[in-house]
Amino acid sequence: MSDCYVELTHDPIDANALLPKVGDPDVGAHAWFYGVTRRITGDRVTSLLSYEAHPSMAVAELNRLAREAIERFGLSKIVIVHRLGEVPVGEASVVLGCSSAHRKASFAALPWLMDQIKTDVPIWKRETYRDGTTQWVHPTNSVTDNLNAKDLKARDDA
């Protein structure tokens, strides 16, 4: 089995099916990140997210980032699955998983990888709000750009 598994899908992501893809009897850490559609974004109510991509370019870039993460963080295996099309509230848009000898490498890899995916991969997100309006969202104009660390911690604690 390869040390990288990358997939784009229009179907709901079956995270349980991905668990064996990071398995390695010689490592002690598996870490996962699930990015799900949230209902509240700032002061707006979200109905769903829609993702579009340039598939061949997106897969190539995801594979490049997976390889870079393995090298940069000393990972054993990595999984990146990104959903395309409509993603309702509460469902995963992206699932990242990795394994490494010790937890610190896996814990460090996931936020780095998610940030790189948002900025480098040709996948575009459109948010549809409860009032029927839509907005294309780019990471540089996301609601978190205007929050400081204290605000983010308060949101995470909620």
C-alpha cells in the first residue's frame, strides 16, 4: 500500500473506511481532522457549502502536499479526502489523517496541511445562506481572519 491516499469525491466521506489507510504497526500515533459544514458563520446562518474543483490539478496538488507533509513532519502515512458538490450542515467537506512514530509530528502536520490545502489547491467553496444568498469564500476573506486568538479560543470552547 502507498504511503499517500488522496481522493476527491461527490459522495459523503466514510471516515471509518479511511482508518486502515494510515495503519502502520511501526508507529504509535494516528491523528485526524474532519472539516465539517457549520451552521453559523460569523453572524450568518449557513444552509450548505458547495465545492468545485479542477480535478486533475487538485489531485496533483493534494499529492504534492501529501508528499511534502511526509517529508516535513516525518509521517508514515497520510490520507486526504475532499468532497465536491453540495455538503450539508454537519457533514464533512474534508478529512485528513496521518500517522507518525509519535503524536507531535501528526498533531503538527494537520493544521499545516489544512492551511496549504485552503491556499494552494484549486478547490473553490461557495457558501449558501438560509436567506438564499450565496458567497464564494476564499481563505483570505474568511471570518477567522478578523478574530484574535482569544476570540478563536472562545469559539473553540463553545
